[in-house]
Amino acid sequence: MRVLVTGGAGFIGSHFAKRMAAAGHEVVVLDKLTYSGNRANLEGADVELVVGDICNADAVARAGTGCEAIVNFAAETHVDRSILGAAEFIETDVHGTYVLIGWAREADVRLVQVSTDEVYGDVPEGQSSREDDPLRPSSPYSASKAGGDLQVLAAVRTYGIDACVTRGANTYGPNQYPEKLIPLFVTNALDGEPLPVYGDGRQRREWLHAEDHCAAVELVLHEGRPGEVYNVGGEEHENLEVTRRILELTGASEDLVRHVDDRAGHDRRYALDDSKLRGLGWSPEHSLGETGLTETVAWYSDNRDWWEPIKSGEYQRYYDEQYGTRLR
Ligand code: DAU
């Protein structure tokens, strides 16, 4: 199959592009190469990289020529950045998705929209979100992802396009831009820098390895029913537990942990019921608590040449804005 992977130079997108290429598919990546898109993520992979924006219909049509499907990973994804300003989130996550829907309709190809468990908002202890639960996004980021999801599902109903939505849990693994909890804390710990834990650190997330996430998206691409949403769950851990484990694995001192002002609107817990996807035959192969985190820490420790150049320039400006006052 020839497949267009939008956002395929980013974290999860690049894992997916490489996975599909390794399985013998023809892969075209369309990526704007913003701060988190990185050519190095595709190094050595047999994929065609087209630099362009999903908001540009001409760029999408050019990159998509001859493709039988689009898998959309292109998105602004960091909650903290969306709190500082949401315009780019609305532009890429809602308008960009709308442009892809237009092309999927015109070219009559399948669209898989890769989304997030954050669209359901906070989930009380003992409960888990199902695909038909109401959407209650808490951040400008998750509200824009919810907007994209709803555009896709409305286009299935109104225009009969062939599309599915996946909603994944917190994803981790190699090549993740060091603004998210795990890569930020691992690289800071390796450098002896503080680990800024928001609030009491008792928030809970489900952790999903990038390879398991991509296996789920691939399955939905081949087997998903049009108009259906599929949750992709992970393994639930408290942030402080993940933080302590990172300290153990990097050999860093506990004194690096700093409890700082909480994130505005911070969701306490996410949890997914992913039985629908498991019914298609998916189950995760990695466990954060067993080898997942150990292998990820080893990757960052062995690949300083990947993340050290990132942690300068634009990153430093963002870091100072986000953490400067909190850590002072
Ligand atoms: O759940 C899926 C989502 O997971 C994805 O859709 C998002 O793109 C992704 O960013 C992630 O959202 P989170 O907000 O949960 O991820 P993040 O790594 O930013 O934060 C994870 C938890 O760690 C959250 O409770 C906030 C906390 N945290 C995060 C950072 C960056 C801290 O305590 N300190 C930090 O410096």
C-alpha cells in the first residue's frame, strides 16, 4: 500500500512511518518540520519526505498523489504550550484536519485520525472512558483535538468518507521531544538538572509504548470500521512513581525533584476502556513497569547526539518561559 503519513517526522508519526516502510509499504511523509518535527527521526528509513503543511490543500494533494490512505499524526500536542497560546493548535489540529478530510473525500481514500485520551477530560478513580462517552476536554490542546475528531466523524456521516479515529494514552519511547514528562525528566536527570513535578505529583496517566501505539493505528488502518473510534490504552502509573523510577534508572539524586506550581486546568487522571480495539486483536507488547522505561532511559542515555542539539535555541526560550519562575 502507498500511504501518506502526515506528521511523520514527529515522535509517534516517525515510529509509524518506519514501521510501515519496514513492512514493505510505500510511505510518503508530509511534515512541516516545526520545532518538534525532526529529519533525524527518519534517518535510514525508506520513506519519501515532503516538507509541507497539512493546512495547505495543494501540498496535501501533491504529497498524497497515488496514496490509498492517510494517517494523520500532524498536530500541535503539548498541553503546556497550548496554555501559553492556542492559535497554532486550532490552526493545525482543527483546520489542518479539515483540509485532510477534504482531500480524503476528493481522492476517495481512507483517513485514520490519530487523537488522544485527553478529549474525555478527567476520569474519576474506578472508571474508564469508552469511545461513546461525552467529550469534556480541559485544555486548549485537547479542545482542538476534540474539534478535529468531531470534524472527521461528521464527515463520515455527511459525506460518507471512509475514516476512523484512534484515541491513544500517554505515549513514550525513543525520539520523543524532551518537553513531555518522560523525555524531559530523563534528560534533565542525566544532566543533573531539576525535575519540575507539577503540584503534588499524584496525577495518574496511562503509559503506552510508541511501538504499541503504532501497532494499534496500523490495525485500525486495515481493520477499523468507518465512523468508529478506537481507544488505545496503556499502563496506569502516578507521576511521582514514574519520577522516582527515572531517578533510580539514571542514578540521579532525589534532591533534583522540585514540586512546582501546578499546570492550569490540570487533569487528575486519564483511563481508557480499550476493549473494542482488543476485540480487533490488539494487545500491548511493552510494559512501562517492566522493561519499557528501562529501555527508554537507556536510549536517551545512548543518544545524547539526538537530544542535546534540541535542548538549545527555541527549546531554551520555551523552557525559561515555562519553568523559569516556577523553579526560581
Ligand atoms: O494522554 C495523551 C496525551 O499525553 C497526548 O495527547 C499529549 O500530546 C501528551 O502531551 C500527553 O499529555 P500530558 O499532558 O498527560 O503529558 P505530559 O508529558 O505533558 O504530562 C504528563 C503528566 O506529567 C501530567 O500530569 C503533567 C505532569 N508534568 C508534566 C511536565 C511536562 C509534570 O509534573 N511536570 C512537567 O514538567
